[in-house]
Amino acid sequence: MKNWRQPSVLPGFGLTLGYTLLYLTLIILVPLAALVWRSTGIGWGPFWALAFDQRTLLALRVSFGAALIAAAINVIFGVVVAWVLVRYQFPGRRLLDAIIDLPFALPTAVAGISLAALYAPKGWVGQIFAPLGIKIAFTPLGIVIALIFVGLPFVVRTVQPVMAELDRELEEAAATLGANRLQTLSMVVLPTLVPAILTGFALAFARAVGEYGSVIFIAGNVPYVSEIAPLLIVIRLEEFNYAGATSIACIMLIISFVMLLVINMLQMWSRRRYSNV
Amino acid sequence: MDVKIKNIRKEFARFPALHDLSLDIASGELIALLGPSGSGKTTLLRLIAGLEQPTEGKIFFGDQDASLKSVQERNIGFVFQHYALFRHMTVAENIAFGLKVRPSATRPPKAEIRRRVSELLDMVQLSGLEKRYPTQLSGGQRQRVALARAMAIEPSVLLLDEPFGALDAKVRKELRRWLREFHDRTGHTTVFVTHDQEEALELADRVVVMSQGRIEQVGSADDVYDRPGSPFVFSFIGESAELPVTLSSGQIIFQGHPIGAAEPGEGEGKLFFRPQDVVLTDEQDALFGKVTACRRLAGTRIAEIDIANHGHAYHVEIEVPLDAPVTLGAELRFRPTRWKVFLATQ
């Protein structure tokens, strides 16, 4: 580690590293530092009181819980969707491929309103479930559905290219050795996809934790039940309770950072374990 | 186990890859499928494995119609050109894979699998590397892991696709000898695909020469080299020269002059001979041409000769003794001692 500067045919290490650090500082670190500074400015005692308020804790639980569940569901169905897009030729495949990206582009509020209309007890989908006693819109279940909607493209788009690169000979080799389709999938195909799946999970999860627009229309926003943390922050801001807002934001920041760090480490481990690079 | 291929035809999206092809492979035989790229040799191998389905025709393993069986049921050992090792598994896990995926009724117990793996590692001379991952091995070692993995299921037929294609020349030679010994020891019916004629001639009991989806000739190394059955085989295997001739009343006519006695037949044809099967001569009815280049090749000398032909020239290469008086630009007379004429109508 004596000399970080590796001789290289492409010059510019100093320039690019300097630019990267400056850029990250201005765009990410300064706003986050200000946030932490504002929230701790009120002193530890009030900070803890605000942070561990019952309503805050439940909102955080709804936010992170729903985000985890949605990301997990997205992993399963995102992998299936990617598989269909990569492996099969069928009319309309390109169209379907393009539709995957729509949740990226659609204003999230539009998504939230249409999902709420669909899943409300009188909505097209909601009226199927209403007689069964299942309420979707205006409950945590509705939040999960909105988060699945916004997170799906992340999983599909990270897994799809890796899947397309998969060597078909590996599956043929497994078949000649007597493995059936299920064994080939679980022992040969999926393990090589694990790093990509984890990346997709992390992105879908991160997006879901920060999601606001689509959720507030379908969540019902009942305090202690279906109120997400970002909404609570907005509520605190509207009450001019800046300290309260920044404390919640700060806690969200810490939890998100720790979770993403863990996922990243898992991913590094899986990359070593499963692809041996 | 013997393998019978009966009137196989294979089309890919209307493009014919194999035309009505039949082949009998005896039990324990080592067979090479030899041909240029696009000749259909890999397709044939994949059909035997069941990785492709024939458009028409049948394949028998012993008395059983293998066409009715899936890849999994055929119990074949297939070694892929690029090995297709499972990168997330260790060498030992790769080799054990075929045993682990068996249904519990026929799956050997864990200790037995471990014993078999170490036995196979011994056999391919890789003991001590069981904990390594494929990326930590050299090309030759990966090749042998792939072979051990295929052998673990005790296949009835061993199929190898360009087994030495991705290796450097020295490793290739070693592995070639090693595979021959391996085959002699285990006695498996083995079919391998290659575009390297030296490899096919040296290694195989019988060579199947293929071109454009057809079998040109099946025979021992001596057969295909000394008694080529078609113009393609003559020019594909070994060095050869080719001249247009006419057969007429027992004579071979080249450029209007008889140059020797012919086998029976009449009409247009092509005369083939090998560079080493010629003698220099002064006779008037010999072939003659201008020496355009002369180069030393190990123990002999190769002369490049242009035989004049109305403006352009037939280019042939012949071997000449080291002490023969060959001067660039001078005329040289020679006569093939062994040759073969293929008539155009044949």
C-alpha cells in the first residue's frame, strides 16, 4: 500500500480520484452530514425520545418490513420474468421487455393512484378479494403491492444480462450427468445467478425504503398501522418540527446504510464463492 | 456398448446439417469424427448424446432404441470442448455431481461417493486437487476433471467434443497419449470430434471423415491415408497435388499427352498424388514444369512447380531428394509412382 498509483496506460488517476471525491462530497456527503448535524443538534436526550417514539418505531417497521417483503417477492418473480425474456422467443417479447421499464419512468404518484383505484374494495381487483375479507388498499398489504410495482425492474434488469451470458453448455453438461430440470436449475443455474440476484434485491429494497409517491395513495396512512416513515417525516415537517423530521431521517439513514453494507458484503462473498473471480 | 446410427438426417431451420447418414460403432472402439468446420461432426456427436433430436432416423445403443430416451436416460459421458465445469463447485463436487443427482434409490451413500471421487482423481492423476475450484486449474487439468466427471456415472459411451482444441501443442500431445492409454485401460466405447487429422490418425481405431453433412470415408488411419475413397478425403488428409486429366482407352491423358496407364474407366477426372510419391525422371512422357520455389523441410526438400497451362499454371508441390539438382526457374521432370484418378462422374 506504499504507492496507490499503479502504472497504467491510461493516465489520470489523480484527476479522476480527486473529481470523484469532490463530487461525492458535494452531492452525497454534505447533505447527509447536514442531516446528521441537524438531528443531533437538539441534544442526545430529545433525539432518543423523538427517535424511539412509538409512532416513529411503528412507521419504521412498516417501511422496512414492507420493503423487505416486496424486495423478496420481486426477487422470485423478477427472476422468473427475466428467465422468460432471456430464454423464450414469443410474439410480443420485445414489447414485454419494454414494459418492464415503465415503473422506472411512470410518475410514482400516478402508479399509486391507479393501484389504489384497482385494489380499493370497489376496484377491479379489490372487489375479488373484498368478499373473502381481504382488504388490500389502505392496509400494509397495499404498501407491499406498491413497492413490488416500483421495485420489479431493478431485479429484472440486473439479473437479465447475467442470465443471457449463462453458458448453455453448463445445463447440457448437467443433463448428460443425469440431472433433471429442477436439479439443474437449483444446483447449476441459480448459484451462478446469486450475485446478480443479491444486487437486484439490494436495489429493489433501497428503492422501496425511500419510496413515497406511490405508497401514500394506497397506504391509507393510518398512524401506527399503515404509515410509512417517509410520510411521517413529511408530517413532522408540516408541523414545523424540523428536529423530529431529521431524527427519523437520520435513523432511516443509519438502518439503510447498515443493511446495504451487509447486502454488499454478502454479495462480495457470493461473488467469490459462486463465480470465483 | 455398441452404437448404431441408422439413416440419420438433421435439419436446423430447414438448413440441412446431416444427410442420411449411417454408422456402426463397435463396442470398445475409439472412433474419431474428422472434418472441416461445418461438416456436421459436432452435430453427429450431439445427436448420439441426445442433446439434439434427429429430423429422421434412429440411433441404437446395443439393441435399445436410444431415440426414445432423454439425455438423462442415455447414460453417456460427454466432455465439452470448453469443459463446461461448474465454476461454483470444487473439483471433487464437480466429479461427484452425476452421482449426487441420482434418485435416492440408486444414489450411492456419501462415503461411497467420496471413495469413487478419490478413485477417479487418481485415475486422471489429479489427487490432491479436490478442494480447488476450476478457475484455479490449468487447461489440461480442467480437461481431465471434465473427463473424470463424465466417467463418474460409468457411461455406456464416452463422447468428446474437440477434446484437445483449447490446449497448447505440448499439453495436447501429452493428453493425446494419455487418452489412448486411458481408453485401452477402461475399454469404453469412445467417440471424439476433431478437425486435427494428425490427432485423429494417431489416436483412433477408425476415422470417420466427414464433409458437408456426409460421411466421405470410414476406415483405419492406413485406409484413409493410403487408400482415400474420394477426392475430398485425398485432399483433406495429408498433402496432395491435383491435376485435371482425361481417361481414354487405358491411358491417362494430361494436356493431350498420355502420361501413364490408367485404371478402367473413361472420361474427365482428377489425378491425385502425394508429394512424396514421385520420382524425378528424364522420360519424355513425364510431367514437367518450372521450379518456382524450393524449401527445406526437415529431412527432405520440397519443390514448388508450376505446370504451364495456357496462360495460367497448375501449381503442385513435390518432394525431391536433398542431392537432386534443382535450380529455380529451371524445368523439372517427374512422374508419380502412386496415384489415384477420380472420374468426375463417380
